[in-house]
Amino acid sequence: MLVQRKTEGGFTLVEILICLLLGALLLAMIIGLYVSNVGTTNKSLVHSRLRTDLQALIGIIENDLRRAGYGGEAFMVGENSNKVFESINTIDQQCIIYAYNFDQASTATIDHFMGFRYSKNTQSIQFGRKVDKQVNNCFSSGYWVNLTDPNFLKVTEFSLNENYAVNAEMTIRSLHIGIQAEWVKDGGYRHQASTQIQTRSPESN
């Protein structure tokens, strides 16, 4: 009597190779999507930090310049000490100086005179204390520190454009500020911000 043996089913070598190929393709697609998402997230983070840094910088400048001239004539700047702020905006120099009585002092001292300027050396915006009353001496006086991080962004433009409204008794001075910056590692990542600032303290005519 013949005994009939059962044959067990299985995968052929060709079927196994096809499965491995399909698995490798699926894995490659997943890795590609992951890398793409990481790159997109990194771009978003860079753009977000650029925007945040420039908006914070604009806020600092706005808050200080609106107070310019507070305290009276002793806190005015310029050659004749009659301006709430004075700026220079040339190809080589961009700077603004001002003063205000931030500590209710009885008289103005050198500590009250401050400024913002663009440094070509560090390609950053700097804040200065103990600056000269005349903006032409902005780059030869005072103690300056970076307000922007030169290791992350470089400022490519810092523009200052003064405006003023005059009547018989007083002058109200305002300033338009424009800042453009880009990521140090890739100039394709850039952002710009601007603002119009009007001082609260008028100048007597």
C-alpha cells in the first residue's frame, strides 16, 4: 500500500527577493519623508527665530526712543543740545543717539546718553552707553554691546530716516527704522522689519 506524503507550502526564492525589494522601497520612502519633514521643520525654526529676533530688536528700540528727551533741555542731544534724538544715515555710518531721565536724576550725566548703531565689524546692531551728544562722534565714543547674535544672524541693512512736524511753538520728531538680516549659515534665510517711531517729548522752537 502506497503512503501519500503531504507537501508543505512555502515561499520560493523569487518571492522572498520580491518582498525584500518592496520592503526596501517602502523603507526608502519613509526615510525620505522623514528627512524632508526634518528639513522643513529646520527651515521653519530658522525663519521663526529670525522674525522673533528682529521683532524683539524693533521693540527694544521703539520703547527707548519714544522716551527720548524726557527730563527737559538737559537731556537733549545735537550740536546745540536742542534735539530729542539725532541720527546719521550714510553708506559708512548708521547711528542714532538720544537721552532721557530714566532714573529721576536731578541733573543729566554722561550715563543718560545712549545710542543704537550698526557695526560693520560684527554685522550686528549695537546699544551704547555714555555716548557723545553729537551723532558724528557715535563711532568714537561710548561703550557698545551687541543686541543681535553675530553667530546666528548678520544684519545686512539698518536704515534711519528722520521726519518732523513743526508749528510755531514746537517740533515733533519721528524716525523710520528699517532692518534686514539673514542667517549666517545660509543667506537664503532672511527677514526684514521696520517701524515708525514718534517721540513723546517735543522740541521747543
